[in-house]
Amino acid sequence: MRVGLAEVYNPSMLPTLRPGDRLLLRYGGRVRPGDVIVVRHPFQHDLLIVKRAVERRPGGWWVRGDNPRVTNDSREFGAVPADLVMARALLRLRPLPSRGQRSPVALLGWLSSAVRPFGSRSRRLRAR
């Protein structure tokens, strides 16, 4: 099993993922509807994007972001061919709060959400 890390840079997966979050990824393996995945952008192959796999279609995976205000997903570019699916997210890792925000309450809030697994049975499909 090959694993790696990726950082989230844009708000397309809010509220599930925030810019600055890191993802522990598993390369290869089976993708199921509801999985958070990393894919190569169909029109710009050097750009990797994080989306939710919604459903398998004849042309590949229909992917959507959890943020309804951001439409750079299959609504814009159609189904993503299966060979452009790079990895599936296993865990979300939140960065520590900045030094000025490290009060005990802020640290407890961070600790409660710092590591969140993406389990196949426990996640809720948000992309529509």
C-alpha cells in the first residue's frame, strides 16, 4: 500500500476540508461513492484537485466539491476518467492554531477535530 500526504489549498471542499488541512492518502485501491479523492484535472493534468466521488458513470467518476458555491468539478468538466484518479483520502489532519490563538479552549477545539478518518461506513455523502 502506497501512502502520501497532500495539502488542501482552496475552499471547494468546505465544510469537510479547509485550506491548510493535510490529507493522508492511499494511492491506488478501490474508490466508492462518497470517498474523498485526489484526481488530475481533466483539462490540466499537472493540477491535482480534491473532490468527493459521487457516482461511477460511463465516462468515469462524477466528482463534486462539498462547497456548493464552488463549481470547479464535474458540473464544469464532466466525468473524470478512472485513470486520472490518483488517490483516496484516509485521514484529515488539521494544522495547529497560530501562536496567538493557542488558548486552552482553542487547543481543545483543535484537538477534538485535528485528526478525522474518512471511513466508508461513517461518512455522509454531501455532494449532490
